[in-house]
Amino acid sequence: MTAEAPAPDAPGVLYLVPMPLGDLDPSLALPPATAAIAARLRYFIAENARTARRSLAQLPLAIPIQQIAFAELNEHTPAEDIEPLLTPILAGEDGGVVSEAGCPAIADPGSALVALAHRRGVRVVPLVGPNALMLALMASGMNGQSFRFHGYLPTDAAARAARITAIETDSVREGTAHLFIETPYRGAALLAALLAHCHRPNTRVAVAADLTLPTESIVVRSLAEWRTAGALALDKRPAVFLLQAERAVSAREPKPRRSS
């Protein structure tokens, strides 16, 4: 009878490895410490193994890319198939989670794997790298103290209109910034919907496109300014959309004192 291999003293580490926000050499987009960790890993969990392999091949890898194992985790992965993705890590191998772009587990299916890793006693280490949502919020001048990320708005036109109106009303009440994303080929339609269904002229709408790339553009205008300037040609560019209304002054809030 063959003896079983002894169990590892501890599981490996699950690293969350950011990826460039577009067609950019990872060594130019990632801090050296992040790139160095990614370059030594032998196991990756990716949204798309082919594109992850192509991006990671540009790093100074410790072993040939052909010897690195890839597993896929995306919106089509059944819940029961997530736990086996941790098998190499539970056996003692360090592994990395990569998104198609930006940070894993942010608007990304990786969060379910990260939650499971914590339950299984796996150390989770987030690495520094580009995050489109935070970059867009930083550059928008909107409320970085209070903000909400909604992901994708409803595709049904009536439901989308109702949600946008409700979000603007919430922003008036709370002074909160609201962030949205959309697939690049529907970005222009989302911007049109925001401009059509927001109602306050001073509501600010921002579009941050191609962040970190040579074609980056960040446009912030009031609703009145957008309607004068006209729509922005997005041309299927990846973008983050933001909205913030002027907060209504509550009658309960103390009025500022006038200086004598």
C-alpha cells in the first residue's frame, strides 16, 4: 500500500493581483513589488486564461509561461466549482487571482473565491495596482467621503430611468457620489440615460475613460453643461461614470453664522 503524502503544515497564500486597465505592459502599470510576486507564482485563477496568460507573459517570470497552471473563474462558473479552485493553495502552493482589468474581487467574480479562502483559513494578500473606480473618483472632484458603487444599472429602459431618478434624489438628500460601470459598447447609451433622467441642472456627471492609458480622458460637467456641449464620443472605450447632485440644505441643519 502506498503511503499518502503528508498534509502541508499550512496552506499557501492567495494573492490578489491587479492587472493593467487596458493594452499596456504590466511592468509599466504594476509597482515593482506587485510584479515581483506575480512573476514567481505558478498557479493563477483568472476570468479568462488566454488573456491572463498573454498579460503575465510580459513579466520576468521565474518559470516559462507554459509551466504555469491557470484555472478560470467568471460569471459562468457554477458555485460548486469554486471550492476546487483552492485545492492547490490548500495543498501549500501560493496562487494569484487576476481580473481582466483592474483589481480582482472589485466588480469581479473573484469575491466568492476570496470569501471561501477566508473560511478555509487561507491568508489573502491584496496587492497594489490600478483600480478604475478609485482613480475615477479621485479625478472627479466628487465626494470621496461618501460614495456608492452600483455596478451595472438595469438594461430595461424603464427600470434604468427609475433607478437613475432615485439615485439623483438620494444624492440630493445625502450629498453622496454614485459610481457606475457599463460594457464599453453600451457606455454611450448609459451616458445618454444619465443625461436624460437626471433633472437638476447642477447635478454633476463625470465620464472617466481609458484610465492610465495614453488616450485617457476625464470629463466632469453639470447637467446643464452637458446639454449645451452635447454627448461625448466614447467609441466603445472602457469608462467609469459618476453622478453627484447638490445636497439640499435641511431646515434642521444649523445655518452658518455671519461674521460681525
